[in-house]
Amino acid sequence: MNRLFPYLIVLVLVALPIFSHLDSFPIRVWDESRLANNAYEMYHNHNYIVSYFYGAPDMWSTKPTLLIAIQALFMQVIGVNELAVRLPIALATLMLCFSIFYFLKRIFKNNVIGIIAVLVLITTNGFVELHGSRTGDYDVLLILFTTLACFNFFYFIQEQRLKNLYLFFAFSAFAVLTKGVAGLLFWPGILLYAIYSKRVIPMLKNKHTYIGLFSCLAVAASYYIVREQLNPGYWEAVKVNELGGRFFHVIENHDHDFFYYFNLIVDYDYSYWCLLVPVSLLVSLTINNKLTNRVSIFVTCLVTTYFLIISTAKTKVPWYNLPMYPFLAILLALLLYFTYEQLSKSAIADFKIKYNYRPLLFLVVIFAFPFKMIVSKTMNPVEPSINYYYNEIPYYFKKVIKEHKVIQHQYVVYDEYNANITFYLHMLNDAGSSISTKGINELLVGDEVIVSQAHLKEQLSKKYSYKILDTYNDVIICKVLRLKL
């Protein structure tokens, strides 16, 4: 029980930021809704290799199907809903926190530094975010596997245990099966640290390096080969979407300059902690502690190479930053724990005070504000105004589902990408409703229509006479009475 107690503390500290109100927001319109629909179709067709969208192999979202399969499994267990899509990511976040705690506890033989690192990560604004730990996207599961791979490489360099070398390659393979080539983006940093540690030549002479490398690549390649056989043209789509495509070309208008990620870190993602990063690096590299020095160099190799890769790529999106944040949390933990130790060792001015409370007070003061902000953010979630336009109808459907209403013979009229709406149509129709979609020009007298977009409301008014049956914010539900001449 004593061995598990620190993990219980970690669980208590991170429970609210990770798990609270996971289903408050509707399924997000872009990546999350695509995955949710992929998982829904997999839940029905049991094809765990090829992801489907609207009944056809998905050639837009070309990542491997590991996460989708996990989400489909959760749908089998808890039903088709937001939690089935997001709970796997929340659990992956918890496992990531436990892994960071264990890594630092194993290296430094101390619980406090691990708890500090977990608190830094869980108070990182850009990590506890939509398209981060709060939604059912690829990234946190990817981060779990890339982080575990890097940790095991560090263990291997430190302890020379073959088990850790094989685990490095195993977790790398899982990372590739989660998000393709993105699972290997820390390998240049790994190589750089191996060079620094003077372990490259010994590893090149070690047959287990080749066995592990071949096994990793074979597992990853097997998925792509099998899927290409089942889904001809898949490999060409992968090359366009993931390999040279995103690095050398701007995809989907995600065009930003080289300093995009740096500015994102400073302005939002890491705004509370960013000023301490250079201080942490300076202190951890210069203090007289070899373990601290090595961990800081390891983290620096990983973060620097990864940052240069994503900043050089032509396609830039905000969540590509996320895999760096566990390592930045570790770097900051080195500084904060160093300060904690210095306060612990300092003499107590007042001899009447038997307990030196200053180290604990230091941690409480430094984490009080960011922790309060993150808990408030997750306990009282607010829909970003820029996103509300895309989620008006899903919010209405969430209300319908909550009230256990069954809707018969209604049509959603919506003329933009609407995978999020499609997911809720699946949920409602599975529960006994009968709702589908129609174009504005396809409506017939007697049709009951759900519409939210202002331009479609205007067209509806011009083309048809109708009676409003219900409203919900900007959504109107109406019945077509006649066609206007």
C-alpha cells in the first residue's frame, strides 16, 4: 500500500483537470468528429484495419486505426456517446501522468519531483485543452507512447538493460500505429542523446539494436501493407497526407511562419511557465548533480530537435506542439525541485517552529494560480465563440438526448462539413429517432426541418412558408407549409 500511496496522490491531484465534464462540449467538428464516426462504423462493421466514413474507406483521415479501435471498444462497453470517444484519451492522460511520476521517481529516488512535473503538465494551458487532453483526438495517445519510448531509451542508456531497449522500440511501434510517422519525430533527439552519451558505436555493435529496429519497422509496415491490400490506394493517400505532403507543402491552409509554435507557447500554451524554461535549463545544466545534468541534456535534445522539425514543416497546426510538453514539464520540475530542496535545507529562523513549512508553502504558492485556472476551465467549460457556429445543432441534439426525446421524420439542413452532426444523428437514430439530412432545395411540403445557419434560414424564408415548432438558441425547428411562388 505504501508503494501505491504516491500514485493515489497523483490521481487525486489530476482527477478534476483530466476527467471533469468530459462530455460538456459536443463532439468537435473536424478531427474528433471524423474519428468518432470512424469508430462508430468500426463498432458496427468490426473492420479493425480499415477506417470507414459514410460507408466507404476513409482516404482523408489516413492515420492507422489503433485509437479508433479503442474508441469502438469503448462504444461496445459504455454505448455510443461523447464519453466513449473521449474517455480513452482521458485514461491515456492519466497513464502519462503516472509514467512521468514513475520516471522521475526511478531516476531520482524521490516522489516530490515527480509530483511537481505532473502538476506542471496538468496546469499547462495548451495541454489541458480541446484537441488536447479534453477531446478524442490522436495526440495524447501518441504522446503517451512517444514519452514512454523516450523514457525507456533513457533507462537503457543509464542502466544498459536490454528490456528497456526493446520497450523503446515497442512503444515507438505503438506510436506509429497511433499517428503514423509522427510517432518517430523524437528519434533525431534520441540519436543526438546517444551521440552525447557515446553509446552510438556500442549500439551499432549490438545485435539487439537491429532486432528491435527491424521488429518496430516490421510491425508498423505490416499495418500499411495489409491496409493497402484491403483498401487499394491507401498508401498513395498516406504519402500525400502524412509523409512528404505535410512537411513540404501547406495542407488545408495551415500556413504559418517559422516562429508560429514559439509564439503559441509564449502567448497561450505555456504562458504561465514559459519564462521559467530558460532559467530551468540554465540551473539544471550548471548545478553539481550529474543525474540532473543528464536528464536536462536528454530533455533538451528531444525538445530542440522536435521543435525544429515541426517549425520547419510547411503545415503547422496548434496541437503539433503537444508532444514536447511532458519533457518541458520535467525540465521545469528540475528547477522547482532544486528550489524546494534549497528551502528544505535552509535554517529555520524561528527556533519555536519545529517543522520547516517553507518548501511546501513554495509549491502551494507557485501552483495555486495555474491549478485554480485549469480546474475552473474544466469544471466550468465555455465554448470558444469561434467554434459555436459549427456546434449549434450538436448542442440542440445534446439537449434532445438529455431529455430522452424521440424525434420522427425530421431533416437537418446544413451545407458545410458536418461530421459532428452526423455522429449525433447516429446516436439519435440508434435510440429510436428518425432524422436525416436534406438540401435546402429538396424540401417538400410537410417536412420538419432543423436549421441553424443564417444564410440557410434566409433561403428557407424566400422559398417556403413555414411554421416554427421550436427554437434553441440559433437553431429553429420548423414545418414546411407550402412552396412560395
